[in-house]
Amino acid sequence: MSATEQSQASATQVNTDAPAPVAESSVKALIESLVNTVSTQAQQMRELQKTLKKLSVEIEKESKKVHRVKPKRTVNQKPVQVSPAMATFLQGQKVDAAENGGYTRRAMMKSVSAYIKQHKLQSETNKKEWHPDASLAKLFTLDKKQLYSFMNINGLLSKVVVKPTA
């Protein structure tokens, strides 16, 4: 090989060596970029997984709440015999008697409460209290000056229920 050929060969080697670091640095940059992208995606996947777990727990809680709804309680009350005055009052309120001519406590409570509201006997300051009018005072033997609450109605009904004789 002549000296010129050698210098060209070494120049070729030098030329091939010079672009190599540039290519190597761009490859390293690409690899680093890919590593960063993958690590970002991995972090996002972990966050997505946490969010999905929380969501599934919330969905499970909600479904348990929906299935946990208690059935409405039903009470079968026995109709009881009432005094003639109470029977007249209930017929005036258009309450139907049961098969044996008696009335349930629920029907009586409802009709007395409706009567109090219909005749505006409730106290203006406290709607839970009411003043008896002449018919209620006579029916339950009440003092017209005294205030009564709706909670008292059930106790007052005991006065008009005829106790069965055995």
C-alpha cells in the first residue's frame, strides 16, 4: 500500500470513527427516552390500578346497600269492639268497620288525627299539640282547657275500647 492509500484508509477509519460517537449518543438518547416513557407509563398504570381498586370497593359497598334494604314491616291488628259513641264518631269519619263490627287501633288513630287536622284543633305554636273540641272532649272525657299531644291519642283510645268479657 502506498502512503496515499494508507492515509486515505486511515482517513476513512477516522471518518467512520467520528460519526460513531454521534450515532452512539443518539441511540443512548433514544434508549433513555424510551426508559423514561416506560417508567411514566408504569407509574400511570399503578395509579390506574389503585383507582380501579377503589372504584370496585365503592361499587361493592353500594351493591350491598341496595341488597340490604329491609322489607317493610306489616302488622296485622285485630279489630276491637268500641263504645257506641266511638262507633258513631268513626262512622261519621267514614271509617269502615271490620267483619265483626270492630275497628283496628290504626284506623281509629288515623281517623282521630284526621279529625283534629280537619277541624284545625292543632296549636298554632306547636303542631304536635291540640285542643279538644266539644265532640272529642265528650268522647274521651277530656278537659277542654288542657293541651294534648298526638302521642296521647293511643292512650285515649283505651278509654273507648270495650274489653271483652270472658
